Amino acid sequence: MKERILKEENAVLRHSAIERAEHWLIAVSGLVLLFSGFGEFPMYKRYMVTHIPGLSWAGDFWINLKIHYLAAIVFTGAAVFHVVYHSLLGHRGLLPRKGDGKASLKTVLSFIGIGEEPPADKYLPEQRLAYAYIAAVSFILILTGLIKITKNLPFVYLPPALITGATLTHTLATFLFLFGVIAHLAALALKVNWPLIKPMFTGRVDLDYVRHRHSIWYDELIKDLPPEREPEKEEKTEPPAEHPEEGKGEPRGDQTPGEPRPVDEQPAETDKSEDKPATPQDS
Amino acid sequence: MAEAKWTRRNFLKKAGVVTVLGTAGVLDISGNAWARAGTYATLIDLTKCDGCRDLAMPKCVEACRVLNEKRFPVPKKPIQDLWPQKTHDDWSERKDFINALTPYNWTTVHRVQVDGEEIFIPRRCMHCDNPPCADLCPFGALNKFSDGAVVINDSLCLGGAKCKAVCPWQIPQRQSGVGIYLKLQPIPAGGGVMYKCDFCHDLIRAGKIPACVEACEKRLGNKKPLYFGTRDEILRMARSRAKEIGGYIYGDRENGGTATLYVSRIPFDQINDKLSEKKAAPHMGKARSLIQDVNAWAAGFLLSPLAMALGALGLVMRERKRKEDDTERKEDGK
């Protein structure tokens, strides 16, 4: 799938079905991992979580461990898929860029009325930083988790220092992961971010929102609109499901934001068949 | 182009072979419960132990207490309850109690009568081959060492008592008011430090034998019921003794195998019945390895990433093919 403007819907195709599936697999398994992981601390019984109707099982370390394994299998699989798929396709849109720290600060300050939010690409600078953060923490959790799984096997003997190190790191990284999840959810509480919620379900984001907040991305999308074509040719050829050019999310940090232009003023004519909510071919 | 050689079918075939071999490896080897066993083990022959009945305190219990006294907890009083619970564990006023495992008593001797026969059973940590206490401690405060010892790091232990909950025999015992959890206060986390037999890990490392075995030997010489040796020796000894007396072994299979073996003429379930009548812990009943249930899932960590990587590759190839087709179509159209 290539992100593109869906003129008739006044929307932009932001996330493919594959990307949404990745996000939700990671999100759901991540939350299950957090709950079952905290269940590996001797706390649900002590703090009477087990008294909550339906959660009497939560004090059982073995049940939690099985749930943790199952969710970790999903989480690790999704993470591997994510890395293989996007690195091979050259997707770099979520990777942090130079100046993201400063731009993030400006963005956050703009939320409390100080200064203006800098124009953004497909992802906001703080989204790129948050992605790097959660990816690094997840990597640490997966790596130390795999060591912990290995040491549980009856035929494996690992040095005590490695086990203690991996276990403590896994436990501490759990708190970093929890912090990341809380920050992610807290960002959703901000009204300015609300338009970004829908595309996590439908893939489509409001075009006007993109034009105003993601002007760098918007300019790229405008540029990518298909060139004028001869009508006869178009009738013969089946409309391509996506654009032949590069994968989505190429780095465009070096670009200066242009003045947003309404789609209607564009010289290029959008192929109507392309406007259709393309069933993402990836699903 | 190298990429061209990576047809999907080719890749699937190769990856399939790797997956099957990897999984088979995990499943096959995981059946061998002895492979993780430590170097040493002990044998306790219940046909020979007289519980030091003529002494105020059994020699093994005494030796353990003398050796470890300097490591016993010195709690900071008053000890706070473990909020929101209205309790805490305090054995500091009952240090002399020797009829159970406590933070101040890491070996105890039970006494039961079965069919008119008096049996004395020295009890302490079994030192499992694959100890759930060490496997599941969220702080890595318990370790299994290559000599076979399962040791609690009392400077890292927060006293959550999870090790006790997952131990098939509930061996570790908590003393509140001591340990690093006090540094976390007022955050209500942790609850003290867990204590148990450490197989005299330091003595073994110094080439010596555990204090209990040594004390028993000093008193009874060749008639001693406690033996220490390499686990092969001890296992051989246990089997041959069991054969000799037509008896039973406890500890070789329990919880997947332990470094503490018992031999008895009387079946262990009968002994266990008497122990439960007396409400004496630890029990001598069945102890299934629950970590093995979880280990059955471990193969998923090979299969899932492999399958997902394959899936991703397949989708990437499809995407590239589509792009190529589009480019061709575009070029044809020119």
C-alpha cells in the first residue's frame, strides 16, 4: 500500500491494513504482557486484585506465566514481522531524525500555548522519538525475556550472574514499557491528537487535518498525485493499486514545508478509481 | 541479483527445515530432566536416622544453626505490617524453635510413626535440578549454581515470598523488618528476606562438605544416614540401597529431579499421610514440575518469529513484484 490522498473521501490513506494489524497485535499482546508480567510480582494477592470479580486466578503465578508466554510469542512474532517487513521495504518514516528533540519540545510547549507547533511530516517528531523509545525497550524486553525462557528449560545451565542481570533488566524495562504505554495513552487525551485515533482503525485520516498539521507530508502527497493521463489509456489499463515509486514513509526531514495548497488547485487530475477506498491489498 | 534467487518456495522450504529441526531439538532435549543437574547431591537414608533422640537438638540441625548464625536476620523493630495486609512474618522472638523451617532454622527433623515403626526425617531445601524458586524470582535473587546449590541472595531479596509460593514444598521462610525492601518504604512493596538452606554452597566451593553431613558423620561414623557426593555416586548409592532394603526413593523424580534424595523402607505416601496428620511441613507427597508445563510453550518462540519473518518476506516479495509490474505497465504505456 502506498499512502495517498483519497479525494472523494476528503481523507488520506495513512496506515495499511498490515500496519494496523501490527499495531494492534503489539498493543493487545503488550497490554496482556504487562498484566501477566505484573502478575509475576507477588502483588495481586497482597493488593487484593484477586478480590476483583473475575480475577481470582490472577494470584496464580503459573497461570500468569502461561499467559505471559503466549502473549510474548505473539509480541515477539509481531516485532520480528515489523522489523523484517519495514526494513526490507525501506520504510524509515518512524525513525528519529536530527532535530526531533527540539521539535518535540516545541510541539509540547505549543500544547500549553507557548509558541507554535512546527509543521510535521507523516509522523510528529515526538512520535518518532516515542517509537524509538518503545522499540528500544521492547528489544531489551524481548532479548532478556528470551534469556529467561532459555534458563527455564531443564537442560540449560546459564551462569547465575547472567540470569540475575537479565531478570533485573527485564523487570526494570517492564516499568519503562509501562511508562511508554501511559505516555502513549496520555497523548491521546490531547484534543489536537484526536484525528490520529481513527486512522488506527480505518487507515484513513482527515485531509484537512493533514493539510494543517502535517504540512510536510501533505506537500509530498500532493507531489505524488498521479500525473495527467490520457483518458483512453486509462480505460484500457487496470488502475494500479498503488504507486510504483518508493515505499511509504521515506525520510523527508530536509524539506521545507511549502504553503499548503488545496487539492482542487492541483494541476494533476486524480484518477477516480484511485480515490476508491482501496481495499488494502495487503490484508 | 541475489534477490532473484530467493524465490518464495525456496525460502519456505529452507526455513521449514530449520524450524522443524529447531523445534525437534527443543522438544527432544527438554525431556531430559537430569541434564541441568548440579555436580553434587546428598542422600538421606531414613532407615538409619535416629533423629539424635538422646540429644536436645539433632546434630544436623545444630550444625546448620551454628554455621549460619551470623547470617540470621536482625530485623529493625517495630516491624510494620505489609500494607494493605494486616500481617507480617516475624520469627525473631522464636529463634530457638527447631520443629519447623524458619528464617532461623534451615534444617528440621520430623518424627512420624508408621505401622509401629518410628521414622525421623531431616528436612531442608531439596535443591531442585530446575528450581522454580530461582526460575521465577522477578529480581533474580535466587540462583542455581553448578555445584547443585540453590542460593538466595539476601542482599537482593525483597521478601515477596513468591519463591515459597512456587516451591512444591514451600521451603523458603520470610523474616520481615529486614532487607532492601526497607529502603523502598514508604512504598508498600516487598516484605523482608527469604531464608533457607543453601547446601553450604561456600563450603562446597572451598572443597568441604555440608555442615549437616559432617556433623552427622562425626556422631555416627559409618552408620550415618547422611551422605554427600557427586550426584552420580549419590544416585547409584540411593538405587542400590533401595534395592537392598526393597525400599523407595524420594527426590530423584520429584519436581523433575532434586539434589536431595531420600531412601525409605516405608512408601513415601504413607510417610506423607502421617506428616499431613501432624500438619508437618514440608510434605513428602507428589511434586509435579509445573515449570515443565510452561516449557512446553517454549518452541513457540522459535516458530512464531520464523513464521512471521517468512510471512513478512512473502509480503515484501509480493509488494516488489507489484511495483515491478506497475513500472513495466507504465513503461509499456509510454
